[in-house]
Amino acid sequence: MNIFRYFYYIFLRPKIFFPRKSYSMLGEDVFINNFFKNKKKGIYLDVGAYHPLEGSNTYLLYKKKNWQGINIDANPLSIELFKKARKFDLNINAAISSKKGFATMYFRKKIHVLNTLSKKMAKLHFKNGFQEKKIKSDTLNNILNQSKFKNKKIDFFNLDVEGYELNVLKNINFKQYKPTLICVEIHNQEEMFNHNTDYMKRNPINKLLLKHKYSIIWSKEFSYIYKATK
């Protein structure tokens, strides 16, 4: 990647010229950073990482001296940017699936916050049409077990895969890698925007995380942060 392309995608396109108090969409990173304010060393996992700065829930953690993690995205351009801007992280270009192989990514631009593996989500968000391409896929457990973070405690897990969140959560080994905090997006349900608590009781993502002993400690619009209770 040449310097002009890098500068455009890192700073010009997202209009990030100076350090910010928050880089995330809804202020999640401020809450997360404050939660871990007394933790000098930690590990994060960001699946559907998208961009190393713009909309990132992990960049403030990266800026801490002894924090590092894994950033995973299906878009190769996203991972190119991570390799340039987040050199101390492990940055992996892959789609997370229930098995190793190939998956189809649906997208409108080379880099877009709504690139997805869900055709339903693509049809919903890309009204003027979209492109698709085959990409390598792997399980989250495989990636973790083959990395330097194998069997290490994950402090923060950020998950934003545009409609595939439940599939990813079903395929992580919670006994081996039980994160302290999980931030997950819950999409495209009108009831959630009305903060319908009955809906959240029925929501499959919420039910799965409750089963694994998590509870909601922060929420805004479609973004929810869960904390491990045991």
C-alpha cells in the first residue's frame, strides 16, 4: 500500500486528523476504557474490525502501553490498514464461520462499515445493488488456538459482523476464552429501538449470553455491552 492510499483511508476518508476522546460510533470505547482504567495489561479480540481508528471500539485500548489483541475482518483492505496503523496487533484477513473453507462477502465499496456475509443484510442496506466475492473462512477457535493468544484470558471481545453475530458466538469456546466484556451489535429489530425489554428476553443473542453467565451493563441504540458475572 503506497503512502498516499494509506493516508487517504486512515485519515482523509474518515476525517481523523487529531487525537479524539472517542473513536467508536456511540461512545462504547469511552465506557470500555474507563472499565479497564486500572488494568495496565490486557488482551482484546475484535471480529469485524473494519478500520483501525474510525468506528473502533478497541483503538483506545491499543493506545495503552501493554494492551494488544487480534483484529479480524473479511475485507483485505481493512486488514491492510490495520497492518499499517496497528503494527503491534495480530491482524487477520478471514471470515469467521462454523467451519474452515470459503464464504461469500457482500459489499458495495472497497471498504464499508456494512460489508457483510449475510445476503439478507446486504439487500436491506445496499438498496442500489452490491457486489460479492468468495473469501477464506475459519472458525474463531481455530484462529485463537493457532495464535500467540492461545489459552490466554480475553479481557474484551468486540463483535460486529452485520447479522452473523449469533453464528460467531455459537462457535467460540467460552470455557477456554471467556471474555470479561463483550460488545455486540443487535441489528434490524424495530422493537430494540423502543427498548422493549420483552423483546430482549426473546432475542437469541441475549439468551445465549445469559446462558453463559453474562449480563448487560451498557447499551445505546443497537450496541450492547455484556459483562461476565461468573
